Amino acid sequence: MTEYGRGRAPEPWHPEDPLYGDQGWTGQATQQGQVPYAGGQQQYPQEPQYQEPQYQQYPQQYPEQYQEQQYPQQQYVPQDQQLHHQLHPQHQQLHPQPQPQPVYDGQGWDTGQGQQLQEQAQYQAAPVDPYAGAEPYAQQVAAGYQGEAPDLYTTPEAFPPPQPPGRRRAEPETVDEPETEEAEESLLAADADEEPPGRGGRRAGRGKGGKGKGGKPKRSGAACLVAALVVVAVVGGGGYYGYSYIKDRFGAAEDFAGSGSEESVDIEIPKLAGLGQMGRILKEAGVVASAQAFVDAANANPKGKSIQPGVYTLKKKMSAAAAVAVMIDPTKLNVITVTEGMRNTKVYDAIDKKLGKPAGTTKDIAQREAKNLGLPAWAGNDPKLMDPLEGFLYPTRYDLGKDSTPESLLKEMVKNATAKYNELGIEGKAKELGLENPLQVVTVASLVNAEGKNHDDFRKMAEVVYNRLKKTNDVTNQKLQFDSTYNYVKNQSEINFNLKEAQAFDHPYNTHFVKGLPPGPIGNPGLEALTATLSPDHGGWMFFVSVDGHTTTFTKTYDEHLKLVNEFQERQKQQKNGG
């Protein structure tokens, strides 16, 4: 026979039996799902196949008033009980509301009946989660009948009743400790220390963390410190940025004082750069303290907006005004400017000086690498040339950068000259002008540039050259007789020199000695000299002289020329004697 009482139940006990009422005793009818009553009459036969011990019939001798008072709310009926009601309608009267067992009216003893009733009520009325919300034992039925053993679990001082076997778990012990000022002020106390939740939620005032006196949450020292730091950071950061904004908006820009330190730095200003961009470049290089200070200083200087692009050698930590003063001076630019008519020897010296090379370095490279610097095919073929690069270092400004070398600069100059000559079409116009090759066009332009004083002289000077080269010229016998050619050979720029010595000096470039043009240019002609060479003045000029050294006078006959030469020589004697 199983604990659910399959088979026939024993006969009810007689009321006079001393053990009557001990329905929780092991092996009796209560274990088999049947409860004996005073009359000994069994209410319904036991089901042979299905029996639940908690569904029992309670005596009808107790009034309904007691039932409504003890169980005022309708209890939840599980689905398995509803299914049992549908299958066994004769048992529906057993399920609406459980009633307490009658107790023997005499000396009572603890029979375990209270725990059985509590488990029956919990099974019928338990929600899905018996641990959520209120205590599941809050609705226990208190003993209210005369002679019933007192339920020790309902007293205020009682321990909580035991859980069903399947739901029992050990509860960690908690010990109440008196709170101290040290614990409240400790910065090492954990803010998140919480007592593990029990059946009815957290217990107030237990443990070291959580709550303090009066049930109010405690503030740990770490939280207060973090909050204070956040406030200080916000206020301090706002104040700093506010101060910076006011200073930048209304205060003077940050600036250094003086002409700078001993450390120098090369600053490259790109083309089309504005003052603001210049200031930022200088600030990043450590020359000025702020870009705004440079802009203000440049605007305050009358020449501040005339700063040219290029490379400047400046000192670090200069005042903005000192930096502007250097940059408005064109001579302070770290550039090489090839002027119109400048000879190659001067260009070479300038490159060596700017790049810090030993004297003669660039000249040696030019002679050695002339064929590798980009000269056109029609240039540099005459073995009598003193310098194959003469006339091909185009006059303009060349900015020197950190990577500039003599080779790179020479290549750039030759490239610019070749591009300009191709643009002017000198190769095709050489024959029209009665010249043998494009190199002679450049040579004529170099002579025009060297002998002429200004733009008005260039076209007349080109006319003089072409007329003296004519085979019909019986006045000079096709000799140009230009002093500039003799000075080129001598690497000088003298006006007063011995004419007889010049006429006797045998050199291919000395036009006082040889007929026709020299083997190559004697300088680097500019654009105006080139255009004048390609379009000469057809006034028939044969001679020229500058009496005062500033104005050039052109004549067509030799007699007019001699008269002007005499005036020139007389002026030279007066200047020599201090007159």
C-alpha cells in the first residue's frame, strides 16, 4: 500500500480511543488521504485509481460563519484540480475552501496537523512565485477552536514556519553590528554592499552597508569625493575656457619680446599665402608666439602687406614686429634673383653663397654637367663657347628650399629659359633676322641687354647690331665694337678702359678684334631684350654713345658719332680731375 492509500482504508477510530484525534500519526488514515470524523461515518468511498491526500472532506458541524471569517478570499485553484473536478464532479464540494481539522477537546499535543494544513493551503493558494510580494505564511489560519493546540508559528516572537522540502534553502546569517562614525566616514567602504534578499525582500538596518540610522541611506566618503571632484572639474573647466575666450576675444595676442634667440630656422612662405597663413607657419616653426600677433604687426606696418613668398632665415622666439621687419626686406629673402643681363659667373657665386657652398662649387658643376642640365639640342655645340649655360639661366626669382642644390637650381633655370625661347619661337625666326641659328638670337639679345640702358634703347640697339652685321657695312667692316664683349672676356664692367689695348686683344668674344657675333651670349637676356631683338627699330641706326652715363644717343653716321665720342671723353676728364 502506497502513501496515497491505494486499497481499502482501515475502520474509523472510536471516539473513546485515547489516540483519537492524532491524525498526523504515521501509518494512520491521514496518510492515506482520509480523515475520520466523530460519527465514524466515511463520507465517500475511496477512488481506486486516483486519490490526493490534501483533498479531504471536512465536518459540517462547524458553522459557515467560521469558514468566511477564516477564509474571506477565494483561493486560487490549480489547473490539475480543475481537471480533477471535471473528471469527478462528486468531489467538487471538497475544493472551494479548505477547513481546519477538528481537534480533540481535551489535552492537546502537537500532532503536526498545523504544518499539514499550511502545506494544503499553500498548495491551493500559492501564486506562480511564492517568494514574490508578501510572505506566503501571512495568510495562515490561526488556531481559534477550543481545545486546539496553539500554533506556535503565529506568535510575534515565533520563527518563520519551515518551507516545503522542495523549497528549503539555507539563509545566510546576518549579524547586526553597531554603527560607528569610523564606518560612516571610511573612504574604503563599498557603496554597493547589500544583504542578499530574503523571502520578503531586504531587511532594513542589517549589515554594514545599505542604510544607516533611521533607515536613511548612507553616503560613503568615496561617493562624496567623486561628486566634489566632478563639481570642481566642471566649474574649473568652465572658468578656464571662459577666461581663454575673453582673453582671445578682447585681450592682446600672445607675443615674444626682442629680436629672437640664437637659433635660426629657414621659413618657406608659399605663393599666394595670406598674412594669416604666414602667421600660422611662423608659429608652428617657433618664430612667433601666435599667428594673431604676426597679423596685427603686419597690419600695423605700412609695408606689411608687401611681404613676398619665398624662404626667409629667421630666428626663433622673435617678436611679431621683428619678424615682419625682416620679411618686408627683399634682401632678407632666402632666394636667388637672376636679373636681366646678369652673367653666369655672378649667378654661380650667388648660389654658392645662399647654399653655403665653397666658392666655385656651382661653376664646376655647370662646366662638368652642362649636357645633363636640360639644354636644347641647338645650344652648346660651338667649342669656342666660354660657358655653354650662358644665356640659359633665365632671369627671375628662385626660391631656395631645404632640398635645394646647385644642380636642382641650374636645372630649373635652364628649364625656364628653354620654355621661354620656345614660347617666343626664336628657332623659326632666326632665318628671318639673317641669323644662322637660334643661339645667335639669344646672343644678340644678350648684347642688346648689356648695351642698352632701358626699354626705349633696346629696339634701337637691336637695329644697330643688325646693321653692323650686314656685309655692306664698310664703316666698321662688320665689327660690332661693343665694349661689353671685351668686359665679358675680362670678367669686368668697366667703361674707361684702353681702347687700343681692346682693339689689339685677340679673343673670339672681343668684338673690337673679331668680326661678327661672339660664339655665344655674354649674359642672360630678359624678356624685353628678347622681344626687342625679334622686333628691332628700323631707323637705320649705326652708332650710339651715352655721354652722361644714363641716356643713350643713337646716330646714323660716323661723323655724328665722333662728335658724341669727343663730348663723352671731355666729360670723363672733368670727372677725373674733380671738376
